[in-house]
Amino acid sequence: MSLLSKHTLGIIKKLVIIVAIVSAIGVIAIGSINIYMIKKYEDYILTPEEARGMDADCIMVLGARVFKDEKPSLMLNDRLEKGVELYNLGVSDRLLMTGDHGRLEYDEVNAMKAYAINQGIEADTVFMDHAGFSTYESMFRAKEVFEVKRMIVVTQEYHLYRALYIANELGIESYGVHADIQEYAGQKGRDYREIAARVKDFFYIIFKPDPTYLGDVIPISESGELTDD
């Protein structure tokens, strides 16, 4: 019985060591991927004034939560405010609003376009990507559906590193302007989720799966009204 106990104890110790080694390797891998994705395109984050010289095909505003009354959340409101600011600075004459409109009862992109129009932006210069269900899908569709070759991306800085990594690795010359106008409740939780999201999209870029929807080509040089429902 004593010998069996010693043998069992030895097996448990070995398993603990193996689990510890595998866990350490996993932590190192996750950390390395995150550092790599943050550092690779961090110099592509510009001020609004620097973005004016980029001759961008469009300004992409990445979607976020909207409420039942179609009011943008604070994060989305700040993204939209920055996108309109860049438009008015002459960074591009096209806005590409990309987000989730996969259900009739939930619609980010029409709320985003309405915001821009209410700020005096011409409706036909505002495009909507109704199937931008993730950052990866938004970038994939920007290239394949809207034929964007160079763009300025607007989102909060913690998200911007991943967005720029995906866009540039997919072949769109992309620069970013952050929309951190204020502090946001729950940011620490978003920062932790972003660590996992970077790992996911690191592998998405390797395998390049198709997005949920593609559909007809709508060149960004045409009228944004082609994307109206």
C-alpha cells in the first residue's frame, strides 16, 4: 500500500510539473503574440493632423454597442465624433461605418450613419457595412467588398493595435487615430478580453477564413446610398 502511494504521488508530481510547464509556455506564447501585434504597427497611430497627409480612400469607424433607442454608447459616440472630425479636416471624403446589423432589432450602422448626417455630413459619402460582425470581418470586407486600399481607422487605442494589425496584414495600407476622448467604465475587463482577441486574430490572419457574408462589390469611390437598406 505504501509503495502504491509513493508511486501515485510520483505520478501526481510529474503531472503537476507537466501542467506547470505547459501553462508557462502558454502564458509566454500569449504574451509574445500580444507584444508582437501591439508593436508591429504602433507607429501607424497618428494624430488627426498627421492623418491629413495620408490620402485615404476612407475613414473607417468601427462599431460598438447601441441602445434600444439607437443612441450610441459612450465609446461609439466618441468614435463617431472623431470620425466626423477627421472627415471635416479633409482626411477623406468617405466614411465607412462598420458594425453589427445581423438582426432586425439590433442595428449599429444605421445609428452610426444617422449620427454623421446629423453632424452635417452628406448622406452619399457615408457607407454602411451591415456585416461587420467582428474586427476581422470588417477589415476583410473593407478590402473585398468596398475595395479599400488605404484607410484611416478610428477606435479606442486598446483596440486600435489589433485593428491595424489585421487590416495591414490583409493588404490594406491602414493608419489609425484613437478616439479616447474620455475614460470608460469597465475598461479593465475590455483590456483582458482584448488579450484573448489578439491571439484569436493572430491565427485568423494565418488561416484567413472567409467572413460570415461577402456579397456584391460596392466600391468606396461610389455613392454610400448604395449601402442603405
